[in-house]
Amino acid sequence: MASPAIPEKPLAAEPAASSQPAVVPSYFNPVSPLWNVIDRFNQWRADLGLPHPGTVENLQKEVKATHLTNYMFDGARADLTKSLSMDPLFQVTHSFALGSQTLPSSYNFGAIFANPKVFLQGGVDHEGNVNARFNHGWTANQVTKVQAQFSQQAGQNMIQFEHDYQGRDFNVNIKGVNPSPADFTGIYIGSYLQSLTKNLAVGVETLWQRPNPDLSDMSSSYLAKYTSNDKNWIATAQLQATGILQATYWQKLSEKVDVAADLQLIATPQRRDAIATLGAKYDLRLATFRAQLESTGKVSALLEQRFTPTFAFLVSGEIDHFKASYCFY
């Protein structure tokens, strides 16, 4: 009687010889301890989910949009805009300024070209002064900007180079105003803003001036920004090495009403002073009304009435109670 056949035990497959050389850990290799620490640190930051803090240049953007300081003008102004193309965007503008008590009447012709990566803006006035702006987005996080101004008057020419990098939870910006590669004269500005929590961001901005090879000066300012969870209010602070502290507060009361406050404390050997500004903005369906009160005794108001997207009527006024003067624009 034949005995039952015993199945043979399958042999383990031998590993195929690898054609790739063995990876040797090194300082420049991702498997090194240093890169492991960096990867773990980046993963820890990603797990925190910190938001992008914005830029130092736009630290007080909401306050500036609520106050009317940047919107006041003297005399009458008219802008006529004609869009020649929408994709890519190409439009021209004719601007007229008349009746100013401090500036002569002027005319400016401007043009804008823009696509997803490039933004070009230029203008020339009736005296031949030229201004230009160029932005190029290399990636979604990196933008290079160039601004230039050329005038027939001595000392009025300016060119500025800028590069902005937006990280996941930080922002880095460097600028050079009239830089000279020969002797490194000019003005150089660098800033860094970092989110520490989902609400708090801190940063520093350093300015280095070198008007001539024998003279240079460096100063730094320190920044802080706190944003509420619902983003309905933002508080900022900026402390300069010269002894100037600026604090701002902005709050959105409703979909149509914004309020903002600005406090500037000056404590220098030459001057000790404090200036407070309180403003509000009310958006109507086709109009915007801004009002502002300053501790110096000035009360200002501005009304912008839009009849069409390309035509608006603006009227503003200011009363200085301490100087007993007023003006109407």
C-alpha cells in the first residue's frame, strides 16, 4: 500500500538583487537625522493649522480702508475709464484734476494690462512725468514687484524692487529703493511676519539706509496682530526704535458698517505727543459714507456716490475746531 504523498514545503523566494546602490545616510540625504528633525518640525507646524498672517505692508489695511485720510483730495477730479479687453485685462484711463488750492490742474493718461501672472500699470501726465508698476507672480507664493517714477525735476526719480514670499504661516518681504550695486547706497527694507497661534501673529521690520558710502543707519520696528476667531475685529501694534508706538483697532459691526480707531504715541527727545483718530464707514447700495474725528480737533466727512461702475461723484469737507478753519472739497 502506497503511503500518501507528503507535499513539499515551498521554498521562500529569494529577494531579487537590487540594481540600485545602498543608500548611505549623510548630511545632505533625506534619511539623515537632520532631515528627519526638519520633516517632523514641518509636520508639527502643518498639524497646528496656523493661518497666513498677511503682509507687513497690509498690517493696517482694514483701518486705512475705513478712515478717509487716504481718500481726501482738494478740488475736483474726474476719471474716464475705457476697457478694451477683459481676458487679458487691458484698459485705459483719462484723469483730470481741477480747482485745487495747493496743486495746479493736471491731466494723466494711464493704462493697465493684467493676466493671471503679470500686472502692468503705467501713466504719464501733462508735464511728462512717468510712473510705472510691474508685478510678476512666479508661483502662487512668490511675487516680484517693480515700481518706478521718472520726473524732469532733480531728485524726484525713484525705482523700487521688491520680492514677497508667502509661506504657510509666515510672510517674508524684501525691498530696495534706489539701490546701487556699485557702492550699495540706497534704502533697504526687510520684514518677517509669523503666526504664533490662530489669532496672534508677531513680526519685525528692519530698515537700512545708506545715502552715501560714508553714512549708514539701521532701525527696526516690532509688530503684533491679533485677529478674532470670526475675523470681525483686528487689533495691531507697531513699536519703532525711535520711540513711536502706533496701535489700531478695527471692527465690523454689520455687513454695511465698519469702525476703526488709531492711536499714535510719540516719545522722542524732541517731541512728546499723542494723536487719536476715530472713524466709521457706512456702505449704501450705490454710495459710501466715511466720517472721521481726530484728537487735534479735526472733523472730516466724505461721500462717494456711484452712478455707474465707471462714474462716481465725490464730495468731502473738513472742520478744524482748534484753528477755527474749514474747507469744502
